[in-house]
Amino acid sequence: MYDRVILLVGAAADDELLKSIEAYIDTQYKLKTETVAFAQFKAPAEGALCLLYLSDDEIRELFVSASASSIAVGILSNEQCPYATRSFGIAKDTFEAVDDALGATEATSVDLLKCNGIPVLGSIIIGNVHGMNRDENSRLSIIKEIAVFFSSLFHPVFQGYTITTAKGNVTTTAATGIMIFEHNIGGVSRNLLKENLTLHDGRLHALILAPTSIVSYLYYLFVSYFFRRLFLKHMPKSIGFIASTGLEITGKRPMEYLTDGQLFTESLLSLAVEADAVHIHLGRNIKDIPAESIKEEEKEKVRVQALPKGEMVTMLVSEAIPFLPRAAEEDFQELFVTLRQSASVTSIFIMLMILSTLLATTGLFQNSVPVIIGAMILAPLMSPIVSFAMGVVRGEKELLTGSAITLLVGVMTALLFSCLFTYLMPLNILTDEMKSRLNPNILDLMVAIISGVAGAYAHAKSEIAKSLAGVAIAVALIPPLSVTGIGIGWWDIDIVYGSFLLFMTNLAGMTLAAALTFLILGFAPVKRATRGIVWTSLVLVAVTIPLIISFSKVIEQNKILKQLKNAESLVFDDKTISIQTTSVDLSRNVPVVYIRARSSSALHDAQLQKIRLHINKVLGKPVVVDVQGEIELK
């Protein structure tokens, strides 16, 4: 393959080692070796292989000239060229490196990344990429890694950048750091990206770290220091990715950056990739990946949609990073328009409220769950509630007033038509579906909170069908409102109180949950949202107190029912009595236990007293026992 070898040596070369290399080449490959000092090197004629025993700086200098020639090179690892050794997969053993260069594998042409005209062997790091480059933490113990993790968490510093690709795509953003490299191949890569990026595609690759909140930053740091892997298809939103044949990066102020570990400061970085610039024998530690055929329109990839832009850039550069994400105004203008429209009273809204209320009231009288579900699907209450929650979190009076009026109109419509329906209905039976809305507890509040989160999230994410969350919200509002109307129609204050308490609890719970969801999603800063959330929380606390009392009764009822499970069969006077506890009433001073007693004959007073005493003994306290006797005929 070659007729001779030129051993190109730098100033720090070891004479004894050089003689050993010459002898090894002569013995193993029968080739003549000429040792030449780097300062005296001139490009040889064809047929020669240049073995480089040089430092990284000398290799960069050579590559500037080698890129314009067709000389073939191989690299011999030494302490002065760690970046070249790693980048091209060179064996650490000198003689193995010689074998790789003179073996059967032919030299390959690889791309060369240049930064302001200087070849880059490894990577360029602008600012602080906080563990994205594995060199920063690959040798640290777990304790030191944890210490670095928490140190990084409280010291994110942002810089404003304008990044222009070779095709003219311009990205203006703020970032804590940017890492740029030419190739990324398993075995030699020193970053978190677990993707093979070939040496032959003519592109550089940039990872831009720009977390917009402490929460997203914490997630990135966790991935960086402990999980230690990133994939292009599943990249955290705090990281942008660009692949291009060239980049131009300018900063709001002079940029400090590292090129192969050397510190520089510039206001402008011009990065370009020279395709097939160096003819080199790759080492055994790298698997050469041939370039796939890339169409010209696919030569450039820009994934920066989630990076900060607009007012967010100014905020991150000049202020402390917020704890929660904060969306820029331009990110949710369309959502605001939709919510403002939803906050207004329309004929469609009123008609749907009438139909859903009538359907729900009919279902309640029928004791039919499917009919009540149908009413929930019709109910239009989600939009004004979500609009009200956005008004609370952003403190916008127009949105608050409009949505509050719409909600009030909806509530009054529901009460009016359910009351009229009840007044005209010749039935006065409290069904199980009605009863289930009269004693609200903490579990009902949980339904409201989950529904509020679903409604806000569905509005914030356009890809989610809002009707799905609308049903969840209607579950918590339409049935209790209809029961309240039934109570008014019957002039029953207990029904009105219980059902309307449930409605108010659900309304306050949904509003607070939706407001907090918008806050977490970044639709308002914490300071701006504090007042509205505090007032909503106070209302929620006020209506939660009776729920806690009610829930404690549910727990006590459940405890009594559980204790009485073991008292299902009694024997008195040779008579077997089967006992079934049907319910427990804790509304009186002394609990009332309702049981069904089945026996072969009627129970007399003495046996009933024995049943009462037995139940008191099981429960460990006096209770009133209401017995419904049943005779089993055989």
C-alpha cells in the first residue's frame, strides 16, 4: 500500500521510542522509515504514509495544510495529543497504533471542523453546559458528582446568542451553554448524546442548553449527572439541536469558550466543516460509519422550537431563572383569544345549559347513570371555568368579570329549569343518585381538583380534545346543580344545602386546580398569580371544613361496618339469626346502626335486646340498633 513511512515528530519526542518504532516498522512491514522534525516537514510525494508523533497543536497546524493535499496520515498516541487520540479512536499502545495505520484497512477521508479558521479535534464549549460534556464529570466519585449537581443547580448564568446557520436560519435565544462537535461515535464520544454521527456527512452538530425554569433545569441536571444519556428523538425541551454545514454565533457580550480544552474569548464565532479534508487511518477504538445519502434539503436540521425567545430571552439574561416555567406572551396569544371568547354569554351557551340541566334532572328522577352522563357531555361549563381560572392566575379583570358573569348566568339557568322541572313533576322521591350528591366529602373535592387540572391542561395543549376534559368538569357541576334545583322545587333546605355545598366545593376546587396548572405551565409569574390564588384558596378552605367533617363521618361509618362484618351470624335459644348491616347513621348524638335480621321465626323483644347488646359489645360503645326482621320459610 505504501512504499515508505515518514515519522513526523514534535519537540517532545522520545528518541528511544522513535528508534523502537523505526525498528518495529522495518521488522513487521519491511518499510523504510524516515524521521522528520515537524518544523522541517514538507509534503511528500505520493506513496508515503505520514505517522504523526505530535501534540494536538502541531496536528491542528498540520491539518491546515493537509486539508489542501492528499497525504495520508496515521496518528501515534502520546501525552501531548489526547484530543486527536480520542477523536480518531487511536490505540493508546504505540505499536498497536502503528499496526492500525499500516494494516489492511485503507485510509479514509474525514470531515474537519474549523472554528475561526482553527481546526477542532474534539468539541467547542461556549459558556457552561453543566455535565453535557462527559469530560467534566467522568472521573468524579458519586459523592463529588452529587456536590457538583447541587452546585450547578444554584448557579445557572444565561447569555444572549444569535445563531445563524449556513442556509440563513437565524435563532435568537438565551442559553447557559452551547456544545459543538463534528462527529459523535460510540467508543470515542465524550458527551451525553447516544447517537452515532458520522465523520463523512459534511455537518457540524450543536447542542444548546437553555432551561427556562429551575424545574426544567433540575430535570436536565438529573439526566446529565445520573442518567447520562440523551437521544435526538427524545431530547429534553431545555436542549436545542442544530445540524448544519456551518454556523455563525454572536453574543450579547464577548463569549468565553473552550476549544479542545483551551480557553478563548471572542465576540463572533465562525464555524465551518470542510468535507473530506483529511486522509487518515482511523484507530481500532472507533467504528467508521459511512455517510448515508443526505438530500440537500435534509442537510440542515434545526430543532429550536422550545428554546427561549422574545421577552423570555431578556428575562433570563437580566433576571434570576424562575422556579416554574414561564411561557412568553407570543406563545399563548391564540389561547387568550379563545378564552376571552369562551367567557362571553351566547345563545348557544344558554341553550346547552337548558338542555343539559333538563337531561340531568330527568336522569336524577329516573335514577339513571347513563342519562346523567349524557347531560355531562352536553354541559358547556368547562370554557367559562377555565377562562375564570386564567383570569385568577393572571389577574386580568376583563377575563375574570366576563367568565364570572357567564358562570352566574349558567348557574341561574340550571337552577331555574331544574326547579321548574321538579315543580311540574308529580314525583317526590329522593333517588339514590340524588342522595349521593347530598353529603359531599374530601373525595368529591379530589374529583373537582382532577377535573380542573384536566380542563386547564386540555386548553393549554392544542393536541388534546377539549371535550374529554369538559365531561370531567361537568361531572362535578351539572348533577349537584340539578339536585339543588330539585331541592328548591321541593322546598327542602337540607337538599339545597348539601347539593349546593358540593357545587361550591367543586367550583372552588376546579378553579384553584386549573389556576395552579396554568401557573405550572408558565402562563403567569408566581408574583402575579399570588393574589388570585390566595383568595381562591381561602374560599376553598371555607367550604372544605364541612367536607372534612363529612369525610370523618364516612371513615367512622366504614369502621363500624368493618367491625360488624364478623357479627353476621348469631345463635340465641337454639335459633340461628343471620345479621346483615345495611347502613350507619351518624347524624344523631348516638350512632344508629340499621341491620336486617333473618331467622326461621319472628324475633321477640328479648332476642332483639340480645342483638343490640351483642352489637354494642362488638363496637365497644352504645349505639341505637334499628332491626328489620325477616322470616325465612323453608
